[in-house]
Amino acid sequence: MKEYMVNITTIEDVKKFVSTVMRFDFDIDLISGRYAVDAKSIMGIFSVDLSKSLKLVAHTDDTAELEQAIDEFIVK
């Protein structure tokens, strides 16, 4: 399991983010406060506060390809 902090602020960002993470077979969650949603669900992402950074939790040990794919969203 690997965690990243990500920013997804616009509707276009949400669409691009979801289409990117859909390519991966493992589960990916976004956590905002005490709420966790499926990162592959557009409706789920719109149900959390996008004005703040979200914690992304990838349920796999091999995250190199994912990290490269979502690099523009990762908070550095």
C-alpha cells in the first residue's frame, strides 16, 4: 500500500484523473477527512471537498507506473 497527497481542483482535472486511474487493476481510494471514496468514481470524487488536498491510497506494492501517470496531481 502506498499513499500520496493529490490536488484535483477542476472538473477537467477530475475527468483526466479518473480516466488515468481507471487503467490500473488494483483498488485506489481517495480520503478526505473521515470520508473515503473510490478514486475511479467521478461521482465519488465530486462528493468530497476538492478545495483541499486529498490522500490517495493505492492498494498495491508496485506503484511506479501509477506515480508516473498521476505525477501532475501529486503535491510536491
